Amino acid sequence: MMAVACLFPGQGSQRRGMGAGILDRYPDMCAGADEILGYSVKELCEDAARLRDTRYVQPALYTVSALGYLARAEERGTPDYLAGHSLGEYAALFAAGCFDFETGLRLVARRGELMAEAKGGTMAAVLGVPRERVESLLDGTGVDVANDNSDDQVVIAGPRDAIKSFQVDGGKVIPLNVATAFHSRYMKDAAAAFGEALSEVRFTEPRVPVLSNVTGRPHQAGAIADGLRAQIDSPVRWREGMRYLAEQGVDQIEEIGPGDVLTKLWPKDVPARPRLGSAAFREDYGVRQAYLAGSMFKGIASTDLVIRMGRAGLMGFFGAGGLTLPEIEAAIQTLRAELGSQFGMNLLYDIHEDGLERDTVDLYLRHDVRHVEAAAYPRITAPLVRYRFAGARRDPSSGQAQAVRHVIAKVSRPEVAQAFMSPPPEAIVRGLVEEGALSPDEAGAAAELPISEDVCVEADSAGHTDARSPYALMPAMIALREEMTARHGYAKPIRVGASGGLGSPEAVAAAFVLGADFVVTGSVNQCSPEAGTSDDVKEILATLDVQDTAYAPAGDMFELGARVQVARKGTLFPARANKLYQLYRQYGSLDEIDAKTRQTIQDTYFHRSFDDVWDETSRFLAERRPAELARAEANPKHRMALIFRWYFVHTMRLAQQGVDDRRVDYQIHCGPAMGSFNRFVAGTDLEDWRARHVDVIAERLMSGAADLLADRLRKLL
């Protein structure tokens, strides 16, 4: 899958006649630019004298580059990355949707005015020597590195006499015809003044990653204004940015704007960072990495989280479990508007409400949702089969069966994995055809395809878990995959992914070494700005170590003794939940429990009486599950179970809402990956959870794993 980056040049690339053809293609935008600037951009682009003036060249170059991108986008769509050199960064941010054309034009016009006012000093290009050597000669000279353009091209800025006298053995110093020391300490006043203009702009998140000149890495949401202010008096780290793109697998660059100076600066000797996992997986899901952000219950995997992943060329799955159908539908509509079809939804098996799964599948098909993460399934169900094979057909040319919908099955037991790796049960398919839910053609295609082409092995993880070891599970599941592919003669091999415990590059690398075709993360994404839980929960998560989790009863399968993994640091939920389960196992009704214990539960755990809890629970059951209400009225032990289960719903709600005075009751689903990630980022820019955007987490884990494997391989050879 080819990765493309669009690059936008900065001041110095302008030339008389630039924009020919492009400006005429967008007459309304040019007229708007003329009105904002008070002069004709088209005439300016023919005026060689004014194109040497910073005040004029910056808005002219921005206009030509921005409109050039619009023309490119109409013809070839959206690239994978964007970057601009100095002034060019504004065209890149416009292309990413961070502001509209007019806002960008006003910003660069003001920037040009302020930079033109900063008289004094000059600049020079130093060729043939690396930045490190140049920097070693600058101490005490008052000269700064302004642009680190490539391995053998650096631009310096400072006082005119110091620049004039600068020399370096083995290198060539070429004075530049400028009267200002751009991108140096001498631009601090201009940077401060420009900060006032930036403070009036509301930047939106980039739809495509845009490299910051200041860091050489993608801009972070909420920090764009700071980056643009700092850019004025900081060096342009172009070499680092281009190496980053090359390492990410960018193999095609397109320079938009006059000239080809940036094309010539593209590094020729940077090996692309290994792209881990299955290339077919990346192609099928339209993602840059074989990496997914998995769903988390009750919208903790929020629309913001999924959108952030999608805009970064990755994919996230919305946490639909526990939400109402109107809430799920609203989320689909939001995601569709932002991402098209590049998102996934959770489909959770519900032991209590069969109709909810059916209605959710109806909703997904009505909105043509193409990607689903199926979780907690002990068996294959009719709604799941209907979802998977709706629209299935035979390819007219090859005759091979094809499905248009992807089901990622999260499994931890081989017998469940085998069911997902098999074609659907004939009885279920026959019933769906009789109901008219599948056509005969769809049923025929289904007989030759597995329920899931992507089976994700879930090791010890947050929430529901069997606490299995990945080192035992992965080899068993991969062997099962080979067996099932051979048995059923699938034309396309089943892919096996890994999840659970993935909180460090080492863990991700181990998953791929074990044979994973893709990885799915969970816990680490809960401690991100995009996660749909409270800041209070995120503060707790950011302090966890690998040992700070515990197992507690699962509220939705309380009577069965199923377990979830939760945070134990800073909360008493695990101890209290286990106490409730112990009482349920020991007694036949609430009345059998001693009075002191009953009062403690009501006063300390619930903060309300059993009668109040039952009143709330019975009203819910009367509307949603009347048969279960009747059973509880006749069975005191079941009534006790339902009252205790209320605590599990309530404690999750407390955590999501961040009810501070009930912090000890927070139920926070979390695995040891969270503590592992905290250790990984300690002392870095991601130590603060507010910087842990989900796409940044993905990039750090995947790039770190790739670097680790490449390093280990070099040492072995």
C-alpha cells in the first residue's frame, strides 16, 4: 500500500509567473484573497520586485500552494501525510482542514508583516557538513541554526558580521540575500506579537497528519497555535521530519507550489521502518498500520477516539456495548459524516437480551456499517451470520465467494475460535433464507467463507477475561487457523491478531514474533484525551503500575462467576464486588444475611437502601425484561443477584461521570498493559495523559516495535 506525502515549499521558492493556471481555476477564492489583502494576487505573482518583499511573498506563496493543493485533491484525493517548510506549513495545515483558506491567508499576511519588521541580521547556507558539526562551531558567536534541511545542508542565522566571518573546514558557506535572521533568537519579538494573532484563531484537528517544523513530528491537537508561534524563532527541523516520513513508509512525495527544492532535499538513504503485520490486512481495512483501537464499553471508545484514529489513517471501533439504539445510531451518523466507511462498531453478545443483538444488527445494516468487532460470543448466532453475509456474492470474473463486511472476532478459547473460522451453521443459514433475511445467492457465498476472516486472540486483558497467556494461546490459534483453512479450502487465508497486554513496544513486537497478522489495543487508549470517560479516571490510570489490577465479578454475568479485570489502585471496587459475590454464593436471599452486613452494604457500598435499588431495577426490568422481573419476584436469590448487579452498573457510571466523592467505588476496566505503557512513557512527552492521543499511542507502539525488531535482527545477523 503506497504512502504519499504532499510537501509545500517556503519563502525563497517563489518565482515570477507562479500560479499560472491555478489562480484562474479558482476565481472566487482569488477574488476573496484580493479583498482581504487589498491588492491582486494574480498581479502580484507577475511582479518580480514585490516578490522579493516578505510582506508580499508570504500571502502570494500561501495562495498558490493552497489552491494547488485543492487542484491536486480533486484529481488524486487525500494523501497520507502533509508537511510544509516554514511558510509552507500554513498551506499544509489548510490542506488538513485545520482552518479555512481565508483564515490561513490572514495569518500569513500578518506573519509576513511582523517578520519584515524584524530588521537586522542575515542568513547563510552551509553545505557539505552535518548540523552537529555546524552547531559545535556556533558557541559564543550569537549565531543559531535556522534550518536543518538535510544531512549536508544547514542554514544559519544571526548578526551580519558573525555570519560573514563564519567558516567551516570541508564545507561551503553561501550568504543569502535576506536582511533578517529568520527562525532564530532574534525573532522573539515577532513570535510574541504573532502569538496574539494566533490566539484569535480556533484550530480544528488535522484530518491528515501534518508535520510540525518545530518537532519534526505530527502536530498534536490543541498545540497547533503554540507550534506556529514557536516556529518563528525556532529552527526548522526539516531533515528530522523527512526522515520520520521515510521511516513511516512514505514512498512517494509530491511537491505542491513553485520549484522542486523540497524534492531535492528528500533523504535517499533512510530505510523505511519495517511495516509489521499483514499487508493484506492493511489493504482490506484501508489502514497504514496493522493496528486497531478496540472498542470499550458504553462509549469509552468514543466517537472522538474513532475519528482521531480514522484521520490518522488508522481504524478504531466505537464502544456500542451498554448503549441504547438511539445512542448507537447517533454515533454511526457522526462517524459516517466524518470518516465515510472507515470506522468500526462493537457487536456485543448479550446473555440477557437476545433482541438487542438482532436490533443492533438491523441498525448496522441499515446504515451499511462495514466493520464490526464481535466480542463475548460463546456461540454463533443468527444476527451475527446475517450481518456478516448480507451483500455476499461471487466475483463475476473469478467465481470466488466474497463478503463485503468484516467481522473481527475476539476470542480466548479454541472451540469458539474454530466456530468463527468455520462457515456458518447450515441450520442458521437455512432459517435466515426462509425468513428472507438472506438471499439464496448470499447463502451460497456464505457456505464457502468463514464467519470471520480476522480472529483476534484475546489474552489477559481489561474487562471480561479468561486470563490466558498469549504465549500459549497464539501458537494454538495459528495452528488452528492452518487446520481450518486447509479443511474448508478457503481461497483467502484467515488472519490471526493479538490483543491483551499490549502496552509497550516489546509486547507489540512479541505479538508479531508469535505470528500475529495485526494487533488490537484497549486499556492504553482509555487514558487518552479522546476516551469517553472522566478526567478523574484518567488521572488514576496514568498512575498505575503493572501490578495495580485485580479480578472482580462481571456484573452482566454475575451469577455465572465470570470475571473482569479492573484497576485496584485508588478504589475499593474489586474488594467490594468480590464481597457481594461471596454473599450471593453463601446465602439464598438478602434476609439470610446478617443485619450488620446488610446495613454496611446499603450505607457504604450503595449509599441507598435495598428497597430504593430494587425500585429502580424493577422499573427497568418491567420495560425491558418482564419475564426476568417475574422470576425475581418468585425467587429471592435471583432478586438478591439483581440488586447486587445494580452496584456494578452504578460503579461504572460513577467512574465515567467522575463523581469524586465516590472515587472508592469506581469500576475501571483495565489490564496490566496500562501500567506497562506508563513505564514506557515515563519521563517523555507522553507522561502527561493529556498528550496521549490515540493515534500518537499507536505510532509510538508500532514504531517502537519495528525499531526493536530491526535492532534485534541486526544483532543476530
